[in-house]
Amino acid sequence: MSSSVSLISMRPISRSLLILTLMLTFALSDIAQITSEAPAVPVPLDSVGSCKAEGPVFADKGGKPVWLETDSLLKRATHCAAPKMPAMAQLARIEGQVTVNILVDRKGGVACVYFIRGHPLLAASAIDAAKDWAFQPMKQGGKSVSFYGHLTFRFSTAHTEKNENPCTVAHW
């Protein structure tokens, strides 16, 4: 009789260990929900980070880029996509807000997205959703310009709130 164990026979054991680990995690935390509002990476909200615009950017009279907040972005949106609740975050009952910075090009497409704050398990879902948004092009001085924005998504275990926009919330 061979003492080796095949990979096929290990798969059910691996799944069982994962489930057992998750169950112990929930038991030890009294099945508490984990929330995250603190920045995972210390990036200033008005930082352009790796999102550098080609050409002119919507700016104030002093030439400093103007950053649109989520409510203003929602008003300019021609297409939006809600984030999906990641399976692992759902299992761990993680909820909270994730903020990403976006650069919208002169045609209204999202040219760049980068993570600013929130729980790391929720970040990829927020980035993927933001990439799928589209906006009305913006003009300044008669010319099309790019613009920056802070887009905040909420991941929640609660039911839909009365005034929330479905484009910015993931429920499960």
C-alpha cells in the first residue's frame, strides 16, 4: 500500500480545513461584523497619484485641479456600475466604505482609477466598478477637459436605504 496521498483526495480535506478555519474565526469574534473606514494606504485625497491627465484638466481660477465628489460625479454619470460584494468579504461579513480616485478623460471615459481608502478585500471590487462608469464630457474655456473625482462605494450587510444610489452600494 502506498503512503502517498493524491491531490484528488486532498481537495475535500482542504475545503474542510478552510470551512473550519472560517467557522473558528467567526466563533472567536462572536460573529462580529468587521467594518473599515480607515485608510489602508496613506494617500492624500487630492493626490493625482498615478493618474496623470494628458492635456488640460478642469481647474479653478488658480489653475489647481478641481476634484468632484461622489454626488457631483453621479449627476454627470451617463453609465454607472455598482460594485459586487466579494465572496470572501461576504463570508467574513466585512462591510464599510471604499474610496477610489478617478481620472475621466476628455471623452467622458474613466482613464485611470486608484484605491485611496477602505478595506483591502473590498478594493478590487470598487476599482472594477469605477472602471465601468462613463460621464458627460466636461468643457472649460470652450475646450474639452479631463477631470478628477473621488468616488465612494459602500459595502453593506443592511437592506437598501431610502435615499441611497444603487450605483454606489453593494449589498448581500
